[in-house]
Amino acid sequence: MEDDVCEECGDYVFEYCAIHGPLLVIPDDKVSSKNKYWNVVPRAALTVPHVFLHLAPSIIPGAGIGVFSTLTLPRGVRFGPYRGQRATDLDSTYCWQVT
């Protein structure tokens, strides 16, 4: 599990804020390590929770593929884990907090 921040009070929490309650953690879809597509399809395409999330080209220049929701997500939702490339360039218009 990962540390997170409560979006209501900004306090660091571990899946639960003592004031505002639990975060809604939506884990990646499980995919067997024996899946024949691991070597062909990007990990994100196999593990994104397909019920309401999907991959598509981002409108942010140079961002590549992004994760988009078909539903409005309430505050306190976290999905992942993100297993992308670690970058040292912090001059970006978007980012993930990696703990």
C-alpha cells in the first residue's frame, strides 16, 4: 500500500483520514503472469480497471498515452500503482507522486 494525501485537509494518510474517512482505492486489474500478451501489449493496457478507465492519446503535447475515466471520479479516489518511467525533469505540467 502507498501513502497518500487526503484531498479534503491535505494531511498525509495511509488509505484513511481520521477526519474524512477512507480513500477509495481502486487496484489495477489482475493479469496472470502467464498471459500471452505481456510481451506485446503495454502493461497499462492489460491492468487498467476497464470498468470505467481507458487508455487514449493525451491532448498534452508530448505526453503520449493517458488514462481517462468514463465516469466523474469523486475526491479521494486513487488507482494504480503507476509503474511508468522515473524522470528527473520536474519542469512538467503533470506528474505522479511516487512514494
